[in-house]
Amino acid sequence: MYFNRTNNLIMTKVKNFGIFALILFACSCNKQLNIMPTDQIDGSVVFNNISDLNKGVLGVYADMNEEYFLQLGSIPADECRIGPANNGANGNAQSLFDWAESSGDLTVTNPWSNAYQAIYQANKVLAAIDKVPVSSSGDSIQKAYLKAELLGIRAFEHFQLYRAYAYSPMYNAGALAVPYVTNTDINAKPSRPTSTVFFNSLVQDVKSAAAVLGNSANNPVSGDNTRLSGLALMALQARIALYCTNWLLADSMATLVINNAPLATIEQFPQIWEGQSNAEMIFKLKRTNQSTVRPGDVFYNVPFGLVYFAPSQKLLQLYDTVNDVRYASYFATYDSLTQSGELPWVVKKYAGSAGAQNIADVPVFRTAEMYLIRAEALMKLGNVAGAGNDINTLRAARINSYKKKTFDAASIQDAIMSERYKELAYEGHRFYDLRRTGLNVVRNTSDLPSGFTNTTLAPGDMYYYIPIPQAEVLANPNINPNNPGW
């Protein structure tokens, strides 16, 4: 079983980073078959040197449109409400919000297709990498790092798929997952493995990547948080451990990250979302005017002044609107919207800047998440005081004149979930957080669209589960069964 609490884990210290290798995971994975790789050329032709190889790896990063998972993790939860003037402009996303999506909707198919496309591209480069010639020891070092990056990306994308499409949102070693794809056979028709089999494959990639990226000596991507680093792999391991309820590992991995990446200060925090600071940003995906997918477009159509999804009142009411730096960093109010019949609030987190509206880098791992992971792990391990210290530390870095609070066993869990809700809003965690803990999605009545009366989505409901896309089911008879209710 993944993360067996009685030392079914080998921990290997890697020079300068102290990354622990994970083994014996027990969660599972999915695989995409309908990939269209018609634009690809055989790797032995493309990668004639290390420079070409690096461009190939950058191309894999370019394929990672995590905005699709961001939307899937935010819109069905209780973070949003539909803008009053949004009358079918983005119908798929509205169906997702209404808990009425179909398995053919783009909001369901895009995350699946894009993740497996990125995995396919990573596998194409990996298949060619050993044949890439090197002319110096420096080339050999960089080649090893590039290979490690690809393995880390492959692990990350598979875990994204697991969070969304696993048969059981709560960790279950025997539950079906999604195929873990390590080859470029587009005609394969894999079945759904158990979670145990899935994580055995994932951990091999994480181990191999960590063994290289954890060594900072001569690391050609060191200091670039738009590339997967040893620190980002620690963060990935902490997140995986959280989802698989390995509290000891979640604690240790989160601590390693925290010790190497301090929280942003109150002064630095707004600058993160304005593109002026990399404080606490461990790994992010770069977005420019050439990016085909932009995170801000999920919530607000700037040219037409159309709010697709406004922040929910339930979420807004949790902040100290005066002293909490997150409020002004995440939200804005525009009088012009009210005059046009819209709600005054907008999600500002990905607003971008003049000339680059709705273009903002996509956060993947931040130090704040590590504090929240460690707090939850410590709580589960019975260390309420330690968990409370982490919550107080995070709040003090976000709220002016914050006064520390004392938590007991009855209040600490609510504090952790509330802080995850506020801190990680619109980063694609909320729906998955509720599902992995078996909680209902509960919306305030004030956040319901006209004619919508259902405030609660429960674990027994069909739309609590995200289906395997219909195109995949039709192409691959072995992918069945689909998720509960589908």
C-alpha cells in the first residue's frame, strides 16, 4: 500500500536538497488514446544536439495548459457564482457550474486530452533522448537534467489526471485510476489500473527525477521557477502524500520545501499576482501574449466586459476586507460592471496588465500550500499545536496586525480547510479538496443563478464525480467502467 505507515518507505537523501525518494505508492492513473501527433518528427532527426533537446523540453512545457484543471477544480465548487449577463457565452462551463455537464463537454474532455498530449510529447522526447549526441561533460550533465525534467513533468501530469478522474475521490488503494502512459503507442487500449499500480509507476518517475534534480551542483535550470526543479519535486511529493493520507511523508516533504522557500511577506504578496515578484513561487507556468490559453479568461471576458464567473459571496465573506492582503490581491470591484447589469466583483488574481489582460503566470506550487499541507498532516498525527502554529504563521504573513489564535482538536480542521479555501482560491484546488475529504459542496443561496435551487452536491451524487470523456470510452473499450453514475 502506498505510504504504509510502518516504514514501507525508503527515504533517500539527495545531495544539497535532501529529497526523499518515494516507493510503494498506492494510487492509480488514466491514459489518453485519441492523441493526434501529426505535427511530430522523429526525435533522432530533431534533436541533433543539446540545444535542440532543450527546445524539445520547452515544447513540452508549452503543451501544459493547466488552466483546464484550474477550471475543473474551481467552477463546480463553491468559489464562484455565474455572472448575470453570462447567458450561454460559455455553455460548457455553465453546465459544469450547474452540476449538469456531460462526458462530451469541453470542460471534461480538455483536461484529459491536454494532459495526455503533454505526456505523449514528454514520452516522444524521452524515447529519443539517449540518442542525442554530447560533445562535453557539460552537455552530459544538461542532458541528464533535461531527462529528469521530463520524468517529473510526466509524473505531475499523471497526478493531475488522478485528482480529477480517479474512480474514488477519497484515497482508496484498490480503486481504479487512470492509465500511466510511458510509451508513444497511440493505438494502445489500456485498462484502468488500481491506485496501487498507478502510484508504483508514478513513484519510479519521481525517484528518477529527484535523484538528478535534487543535486544543485551544475544544475542548468537552477533558479528558474518556470522549470521543474528539485524543490518543485519535493512540493509534488508533499501534495501526493496529502492525497494518499501519508501524513508522515506529507509533513517531511512540506518541511523541506518550507525550509528552502520562505513565505512571501505582506508587502511582497500583491506583487506576485502583478507579475513583479517570484516570492514563494516554487513552480509556475509562464504565460505571454503568444499563449493560446490564459487563466483570466476562465472568469472574465475583458473585451466585452462580460463576467463569466464572479467570486462567490460565501468566499468573499471569509476575508478581513481591510487587513487581509489576499482580498485586494484576488478581487476587484468595478462600478462600470454594476452599471451594465453585472455583479461588481471580479476575480482579479489573473487580471494581467495593460496590453496583456488576463495573461498571468499559472501558479503550480507555492510555499503557502506547503504550510497548509503540513498543518493538515500534523493535525492528523495528533499535533494540534504544531498545526495551529502553521496556520498562525500563514495568517500573520497575510493579515496586518494578526493576533495568533489557540486551536483545539475541534477547531483546527475547520481552520485548515477555511485557510485552504481562502489562500488557494482559483488555483484549482477547492473541488478536489472537498472530494478528497468526503465533504459536500455547499453553496450559499445568494450564489445560485436564477431558477437554480440546489445548494448541495454530495458524495453520492453523479456530478460529484468527473467522468472519463465519452470520446475515450468510445475509442477504448478497456477503459470501462466509467466513474460512479456515469
